[in-house]
Amino acid sequence: MKKTLFHTALCAMSLALPAFADETADRATAAELNRKGFELFDTVCKADAKGNMFISPYSIDGAFGMVYCGAKGTTADEIRKTLGLPADPAACGTFFNGLAKQYAEAEKTEILVSNSVWTDTDQNVLPGFAEMIRKYYGGAFYKEDFGQSAKVAAKINAYVESKTKNMIKDLLTPDFFSKDTSMVLLNTLYFEAKWARPFPKDDTKPMVFTQFGGTEKEVRMMYQKSAIAYYANRQDNVHAIVLPYENRRFELVALMPIDGGTDHGEAALKDIVSKIGTKLDSWLERRMRGETRVWLPKTDLTCKLDLNKTLQGLGMKTPFSNFADFSGIDTEEALKIENVVHKTALKMDEVSTKAAAATAIGMARITSIGMPDPVNEFRADRPFLVLIRDNETGLVLFTGRVTDPGKAK
């Protein structure tokens, strides 16, 4: 029997963890995650101005949501601010848990989310951290001998392939693991949905696709003419189409410059990317449904990114440093983030879209601060201040500046 949206809502409400009890708050959370996600996307696009770029903020945020469960102080603040996560790790977990439960119930769309924590044989985690990972992220725990890096990388890669239906392969290489690596937090995401209105296969034809710089490449271009949501803004030099999938909750938005300019759209597309985080919602609110001709190339691409420098450049510095505080994961051994690897894949044809992502966060033991312990000195051989204060209340009773101590008696 076909499930209705009402039935899906009732299923979600019956779960132990309430999914989206406050719709307004969850929209605000999503808007902030989007804003930061586009900021990350803008940054990686600037780092590689010419090539394909495809990321999954959802996968990255989900992986860091797990790390966030054990982060404290400045470490937690920088993770939250960089990615736009909710202030409370439990609220963050509830948000992602609610999404995962709703997505699992979605009809005519397959969305598979998995979370797992892989630890070295002698690495233990606090029970409270493990409980949060299982409760909010459905995370499974695995113990492996990280000293056998090639074997562990192969095992994790096989796991990722199975969770993404073979779309994400070779996520990790053996050199992902250092002698201090003790933990890998892993998120995978798989999405598959059919178009609400498929592209007629007979209308797919060879067509020239002009890349940045003017290089021409022949592609298989899909085509359809139908009532499609369309938006155009000449002031922002952008137009967009919205193609729904069968489920209708999910849709593909394609945007490009109206005027590509002399560089075949390179500068204009950069401008769109820089604006999209603050303007996408307003653009889509003004979309109009009308007869539209659409050409869209069949697509098959993969993208792999090392996000270490990118995330640090966006403000997440302390979690990667020897001053990181992940005492919510393990109080006996100090940990820091060592590596963040993100890999994605996208396939679009006349019938459907398939997309997958995996994010791995490698945690390492902090074996030393990397600098000698400081030797404290206070050499009052020049003018100095003195205070006499009540230590219990903090009240200062006397304040003085000593510029001439006088003669010793």
C-alpha cells in the first residue's frame, strides 16, 4: 500500500528521537548549514578553478557531527562555526538523526546513510561518546590493527563501496594512516532517484560542450521541452531550472550565467558561486513554471578532495593542532584531527540521477606538543605594577606602579 506523507510523518513522530519537532528551527539549522556549505564550496572552487568540483556538505557535516560529540572548548567552537552546526551536539545529532529517519522512509527515492567509527586495537573511547554515536548517528564501531595500514585501508574501502553501491572506490590509501593514527570516523551517503519527467532517449544527441578557455568537447546532450520551473535574473547574470524527481521532495537545481562573456563563463560562474549562499533561496522563491527547453549533458564524474587546508583556512585550526580538545572521546589520550578526505561521484542520464559521497576523518594521538615546555620568568628589573587584592572576592585593595624600589635596608 502506498505510503502518504501523513503516514511518513506519523512514523517519524513515533520514533524514540523526535524528527523535526520544531520545523522553523530545523529550517534555520538547514539554512545555516547551507550557507557554510556554499562557503566551503566557494573555497574549493577557488583552489581548483578549472576542474570538476562536486562535494556533499551533508556527508561532511554528518562526519563532523560525530567528531563534534567529543569536542570541547575552542575545538568545538571552531568546528561549529566553520560548518554551521547547531550549538548543542545533542541537538545536532537529533537534526541529522531526524533527516536519516525521514530519508529512509522516502518513497521512490533511495537514500542510504551510514556512519561508523574505526579504532586502533589499543584505542578506547568513553562510553558517553559511544552512546551518542549510536543514538544519534546509528554508528557502528570496528577495531582494527592500524599498524597494517594497507589492510585497514582496503577493509574500509570495501565497506565504503558496499554502502555506496560501488560508486565510491579507493577512498583511503595506506598513507592516510600515520604511526599516531588511532581512529577514523566515516560517513557515507548514497542517493538515487528517477526524474519526475524523464528525458526522451531518442532526443539525446552529440553536441559540443565548450569548457573554460574555449576548449571544445563532444558530449551526449539530453533534451526535453516541458513545463519546468525556470528563473532568470539579468542583474545577477543567472538563470536556473528546477527538475523534480518522482518523490517531489527532492529536486535538481541547475544554474548558469545568462551571459558567459569572453572567457566562456569562467568569471560569471565564479560570481554565481560567490552569491549562491545568500541568494539561492530568494532566486528559487521567484521561479516561474512555464514551457521551457532544456539541454543537459549526460554526466559521469568523480571528485576527491583533501580538506585539511581548506577547513583550517575557513577557521577550523585548533582541531588540527596539538592544542585540540577531544576529551569527550578519550580522557586518557589526547587526540587531534589528522586528515579529512572527501570523495564524491555523480551520474545523470535520461532516466535518473545517482550520487554518492564518503567522508573520512582521521584522528591521531598527540604524542608531544612539538616544542619544549616553557620556562616561566618574571624579571622585575624595570618599572612594574603591584596589586594587593582579596583573593576570595577578587577585590583589589591596593594598586601601585613601582618605578624606583628605593634602597635595600
